[in-house]
Amino acid sequence: MAETMHCYRHPNRETRVSCATCGRPICTECMRQTYVGIKCPDDAKLPRTARTGAMKPNQILMSLLVGLGVTLIGIPVVALIFDLPFQWLLSIAAGYGAGTLIYRAGGRNGGLLATTISIFATAIPYLVWLAPDALTGGTANVFGFVSMVLAIVAAGLANRRL
């Protein structure tokens, strides 16, 4: 059975309802019905875009874990992309897909943190493959750097849904 909670504004009132946005327990007097569920008075009066980018700790953790997975899986994917024709187009698709995964793992909040995680998780696999050539002063893989930039931009754009 669920633990009994008390309204955050009326501590003497028991409730089993919590705000759909912030998760605080609310009583029947405090709850506000919105088109996305029941909310507390504080969150109900905010416009929808005011909550964009506000990630809870578990959403941050999920974004970081998915970002790490994207990075690890991305290394062999980038190697495959470099061996195929139209690597720039495949890079855009891979970057957008990586950004979308991280965006969804973070509770679809987007914001600067999710965008940053997406950009770094997308860039690192490319840098693993491009760094040796760049460190030796080679310019043989200019298309690789262009593909990396396109993938990074696509990953960032996947998180800018407001």
C-alpha cells in the first residue's frame, strides 16, 4: 500500500495525489486540473515553457547514462560511417538519433544540460577516429571533420524542442 503523504501547503491534510510537474503532494483544495494532469498551484500558473530545461536528478542521471552509452556505441558506428558513401548524411542521421535518445532519457525537458550531453556524446566518437590524423598534422580526413560538425549540430537540434 502507498505511503500516506501530506499536502505541502496544508501539512495536516493527508493525500495520495501529487503534482504532475514537481511531484509534491497536494490536497484536493490545492490541486489544479490542467490539460496535462493535476498540478500544484505554483506549477499550474507557470506557462509550459517555464519548465523546459528543469531536469530532476534522476533525469540528469538517465541523460548522462544514455550519453555514455551513445559514446561507447558511437565509436564503432563512426568507424562504419567513415567506410560508407554519403558519410555526411549518415552523420546527420546518427547525430539526430543520439540527440533524440538523450532528449527522451532526460524526460523530454531539453535545455542546456541535455543539449550539452548530446553534443559531447556525439563528438567524442568522432574525435576518437579523427584525433590521430589531426595530431600528426594530417589533413586527409577533412570530410570526417565536416561530418562531425554536422552530427554535433543535428544532436543539438534534437534537444531544442520547446
